[in-house]
Amino acid sequence: MDSDVTPFKGRTANVKVETRLVRRFTKGSRVAEIRERTVTSFQAIEFIVFIDGSLLESQMFHGHRLSEYGPAIEIRAKQFTDGGWLEQTLEASIDREH
């Protein structure tokens, strides 16, 4: 069976979601990324933090909380730099699925 859909009733297929790389930090050989995705079903934006490819944190902003999105990313970025991580310059936005 080549399908990614599970045959068990009540389960849905995992749909890959495209994300956009917003910030990248390194510390030695380790890599941290802040990525974002847009949720169109109810007009929201989410930032997702990965370290070495593993999910660390996710926060979703919608409605009146949309204005908190930018400051929240800045707080997270400051936590990385305060912890000795170096921010990398991004040539262009890198999109990929997670």
C-alpha cells in the first residue's frame, strides 16, 4: 500500500505544511530556526522554533493577538542571542515543508 493515509477510522493523513524561514541562529554545530506558517482557515499566523530539526516551541496568533506576533519573535530571537547563539544572515526566504 503506497498511501500515506492511515486505514484506521477516525484518523486523518498528516498534511505537510509549508513554512517560511524567518530567522536562523547557530551555536557551534547546532542550528536553530524560527519558521512561520499562515493558517488560512481562520486567519492566523504561527511561529515554530526548531533546534537541530526538532520542534522546541510553537505559538499561534489570530484575532486581536496578531499584533503580538512581531514582538514575540523578537523576544525569542533575543533569548537565542542572550544564550550565545549567533544570528545568520538570510539571503532570501527559504520555504520548506515540516
